[in-house]
Amino acid sequence: MSLIESMVPAVEVYSIDECFADLSGVQGDLTQFGRQIRSKVLKCTGIPVGVGIARTKTLAKLANHTAKRLQAQTGGVVDICDPFKRDWVLRNTDVSEVWGIGRRIESPLV
């Protein structure tokens, strides 16, 4: 967490292995910045991480889930701030995978 904290304006630690980083004011390509975070964490700790970038925490968790699910295509980083990319991810994700929403409203099998 301290590595990530050193790279961003603010961090909210969500659990022992998960946080939300505030990227307000970060200049440049956020996907590339996410790759820098991922690379630094891997280099310094040996722990591979996924990075999801979005405008809300729920969407960031969804972007992170996509980064992990499509590791070969994404390199472990997904930015869905762009509405087209966000909509693609939403269309291609089961509602049960949406953090805080999915399992509560998913239709039970009859």
C-alpha cells in the first residue's frame, strides 16, 4: 500500500490486498500510469496486481475484474473512463460479477 500511496494523491485502503487510489490531478495517459503502478508493485514486492480505472468505486472494481479476467489482452490494466469502453465492459460482464450489486439482484435458478 505504501508504494501506491507514494504515487497518487490519496488512497483509501479497502482491505488487506485492495485499495482505491484517487487519480485526481494525475496528468497523461491513465492506462500507462496504471501500468507504472502495476510494474512498481511487482518489482518491489513480487506480487502481481490488477489495476482498474474508472470514475466510481463500483466501476473501478469492475475494471479491475476485467483486467484480471482478460489478463492476456489487457496486461492487467483496464481504464473504463471512456463511455464506449465502459459500456463494452458492462455488456460483457454478468450482473453477478458487479461488486455490491450482482449477487443481491441476480435471479435465482428455478
